[in-house]
Amino acid sequence: MDQKFFDIDPRLEKLGEQAQLDCAPAFARTEEIGEYNSRKVLAAFIHNGVSESHFAGSTGYGYDDRGRETLEAVMAEITGSEDALVRHHFVSGTHTLTTALFGVLRPGDVMLSITGLPYDTIQPVIGIRGENCGSLKEFGIEYRQVNLLPDGTPDIEAISEAVRDPRVKVAYVQRSRGYSLRPSINMTMMEQLIRAVRQNNPKVIFMVDNCYGIFTEKLEPTQLGADLIVGSLIKNAGGGIARTGGYIAGRRDLIEQCAYRLTTPGQGKEIGCTLGELRNMFLGLFLAPNVVCNAVKTAIFAASLFERLGFRVTPSCRDRRTDIIQSIELGSEKGLVAFCKGIQRGAPVDSFVVPEPWDMPGYENKVVMAAGAFHLGASIELSADGPIREPYAAWMQGGLTYFTGKTGLLLAAQTMLEDGVLSLEN
Ligand SMILES: *Cc1c(COP(=O)(O)O)cnc(C)c1O
């Protein structure tokens, strides 16, 4: 490149180019998935006759909002579902999951998590942590959990046993590893889980926390028989354009129940104005397969570069992926902080901010985060964080474009070099 723009050590640039060459097979697979999903989305836009008039938006109650109805029909088609809710009224992924859980569970029912302890923010929703906050537990819904095996994979035998109890109403799967080091649930494993659950209790609602997962593979869990999938629009499905919101897709009767919870019993999907958000949601969904492809490529490059630099990474640059998450074990507090500082230096927004470890409500250890995004907290944009504890792992995700994601990672390594936590001698 003629223009440097950034002061990156030439040795690092060279390592970066070598690391990128090693990614070729994984990039080819990722791009094939990106192309497949881009066509899938384009076809759904065309089949549903998406039109300029659908972007107008409604106000007040939002009756007969054709844009909203079309967007939801598009999402249903993309995910192979009977129906969907795609709304900016969902304030976060956690809120969307909360709506789905409260939508379908009733007092006396059992929610069974079959992939171990759910993501941090879901725990107070269930009633595992926190008191008097209106959790499922306080409404008489019992929670049970099948732990993962020591290697981090689901315990199919124990799941088959636990799901037989007729009180089990929901079997809950978290597709992405979140901030753990277990493997994520790819669609091969998802199919096995669905089969094991169906064989032992055909009535159970199979619900998937699909956050970080959508568009990373050709099929979504609903196309393998899951009843509901749930995710956020400031992660994969919003394509970096949707300003807020979430989606639920799946069986028509269940989507109706979720809609009664989101709005009101009786009104459900028929209300909810879209204001000026529809164009962003349509455009974001249209771009999402390509953006997710870039985020996955950024994660693969991160794995390749940091493996070359001598760090433990999961998954590796060769592994098949089912989410956009990459963890890198940086080995020391200084290393983790320098990594996050470097990611922040490469952000298009707030690049001048210097992240520092701080006490976050609800977390045992201090946490350091890098986030410089167009949408506050959007983790489809390049971002990284990690708790200040062994093994000082950073979880990074996102990258609206591979080129800028790659630059951010080189700046992370450069900052580690400058802070004396990386040596390029051997
Ligand atoms: C991000 C995430 C959530 C929660 O979404 P928020 O938008 O942060 O509330 C839940 N589950 C998983 C697996 C996630 O990655």
C-alpha cells in the first residue's frame, strides 16, 4: 500500500499479510455463505414486493402499517418461519428474549435450559439472580438446567431424560457461547438437539437465543425445526443500520403470544407504530448477510494473527463458525487492556477515548471494553471486552467491513507492542 495512514510496525504488517493468507480457505467458505444468504434475503424482498411506500412509517397506534407487515413477512421467509415480529420497540436483545419467554410460559410451566447457564443478562429474567424484579420465577415458572459436558458440548443423554417431564414447556438453547469459552452450537449440533428433544417430548417449544448467530450459516434453527428464534437488531440482523430493536421468528401461534406480551393481550401484532425506522430496518436486513460475512472474516483474521503472535484463540482460524465471536487469551491484565485500547484507537467513532477497567454492575471482576460505534453498544460494529481475571481473555466481535476490522486488529497488536506486552523477536 502506498499510503500508510497509521503507524503500524512493518513487522506486524508483514505478519498480518501472512496471517491473512492462512485465512484463504476459511474466507472462501465464509464468502460462499455470505453470497447464499444475500440471495436468500434479496429473493425474500422481491417475493414480498418491498416498495418505497413501505418505508413511510406510521404514528400513534400504527394500525394497518403495511411496511411493518411486509418487513415481518420478509423476516419470516428468510428464516423459514410462519411468522415474525421485527420491531424497534424491543429495547435490546435481552428485552426481546424476555418478551418471548413471558409470551409463551405460564405459571406452573418449566423452562429447561439445555445448554447450561444462560447469558448473564437473562439470569435475572429467569430469577437465577436478583429479587423482586418480576422474574419468571416470581410468576411461578420453574427453571431447570442441563449442564454442558466437561468439554463444553451439550449432554444429549441428560437432555433426553430431563425433557420428558410433561411440565417442561420450553427447551431453551443459547446458540452463541456469549462470554464463555465453550463451543457455540452450530447447525449440525442444533439438529441433534432438536431431534433429541422432539423424540422425547414432541410438545415442547424449542426456543433459541439466536443472538450473534443469524446469517453466519446457510440455515437458521427454524429451518431445522426450532419453534422460535430470537435476536437483536444492533447485532447481526440489523446490518449495522437498524438503530435499535429485535426480532422473534417462528411458529404463528407462538409469535401471536409473543406479540400479546410485546403490546397487549388482544391487540398483539396489529399495533405498534414504526415512526421513521422502517427504511433503516429494511436496509439493515438487506445488508446484514454481507456485514455478517465481514464480521466473521474479521474474527477469522483475528484468530489467525493472534495465533501467529503466540496467543491461545478460540475458535481457531480453521474452525467452522456459527457466530461472530472470537476470544483471544491475552495472558495478563496489561495485555488485555492494551488490546482493548488498540481496538478503540481503530474505531471510526470515539477513537480518542482510552478504555480503562471499571466495576460494572452485576459483574464480579472489573471489566475493560472497547466500543466506538455509530449505534451505542452495537456489537456488530468492531468491539471488544473482557473481565480482569484469568486467562485475561478478550471477546471481540463485529467489524462492519473486513478492511477496517483488520486495521483495528493490527492497531490492537501495535498497542500491545508499544505497551511492552508483545514481542516480535522469535
Ligand atoms: C448480546 C446477547 C444477549 C443480550 O442482548 P443485549 O442486546 O445485550 O441485551 C443475549 N444472549 C446472547 C447470546 C447475546 O450474545
